[in-house]
Amino acid sequence: MSSATSLKLNLRPPPQSLKGRQRSASLVKVEEVGGRVEEVLDRSAYVNINANWVNAKGAWLIHVVLVVMGKIIIDTMPGMTQQLSWTLVNLLYLALSYLMFHWVTGIPFDNELHAGAYDDLTLWEQIDDGAQYTPSKKWLFTAPILLFLASTHYTNYNLWMFVINLTALIFLAIIPKLPQLHRQRVRFLAEDASGTATPVTPRSEKALDPSLINDTYFK
């Protein structure tokens, strides 16, 4: 008599629970803001006077006036040297411009006209409706570089002051203005805002086709 044949079953572990696994926090997360369709429509409804002033007459000259006034005020301090004075002028200009153009978001007035469409955008991102390489943005990009060159010259190319001024220029004026970082936000230890678990889809089992059964399924 031939031995009894038995069907070999391909047993698999049961699928994971449909409750899902909890989403863990990320150390660094880069996300884009201000790109929703309704926000774009709200921004185009009215002129943004918060950012439109940079294209007005005299807007470029005000940077030179502020630098000269700041230099005069700092020079009146007792014991101030020219090297330290130019370094302080450069650092103060970079810090204030970073705070104004790249740190503060939203608009301080008439925000209801745009339904909060600018709440997540900095002033730099609002200028010229976010367009890159416009005349105003070219000037705002060039002005801190010219001030850095002037401060480097009048500090007699002191190595330590050159390093301080160059570092401040790169991190406070150059990097925040790069087009690659437009409307991008870096979040540290960011968690899922919804707090919901990530659903897990169980793997579907394919039905066995009887025509594919051969001797490998039997012992």
C-alpha cells in the first residue's frame, strides 16, 4: 500500500493588530509651510503692505542711513576702537535684519484681510509674493555682504574679527535667504500633530490556484 498523502500547508503568523503602531518622534523634521491652495488665494486677494514697502522709493537707502547712524552712536561710547566699532555695527545689522526678515512671521496689521494666510511666512518669504531674484531681494542679499567687506577692511583684516563677521554673515544673512530654504522649516524632536497611530495594513493572502498544485505540495 502506498503511504497516505498529506497536503503541506503554508502556515504564516497572524497579521499584526489593526490598532497599528505608535508613530515615534523624529529628531529632525523638514516641512513646507504656506503652500495650501486656500492660503495662496487669500494672499492674492489684497496687496500685502507689510512686504510691499521694500519696493518703495528710499527703501534701499534706509539701510545705509541706519548703518551710518549706528556707527556714529557706537563711536560715541568711551574707549571704543575702530576695529571693535565696525564689528559691532556689522553684528548688530545682521542680528536685526535676521530678526526682521527671517525670524518674525505673519503681518502686524490688517491680518484679517488675508484670513491668516501669512501667519507662517517670514517677511523675506512675503516679499514680491515669494518670487526669487527680484531687485529688492538682490539688494537685501548684497547689502550685508558690502557691510561685511567694509568691516573687514576697517578692522585691518584682524583674523578673529574676520572669523566672527564671516560666521555671522553666513548664518544670519546668506543661508536664510537661499531659495532652497524658501518656506522650509526645520523642526527638532517633532511629533505627529494628530497623535493618531499609523495604521498597519495586513498582507493579503493569495488564493491557491488548484491548477498550480504539483508534487511539491505533497510528501
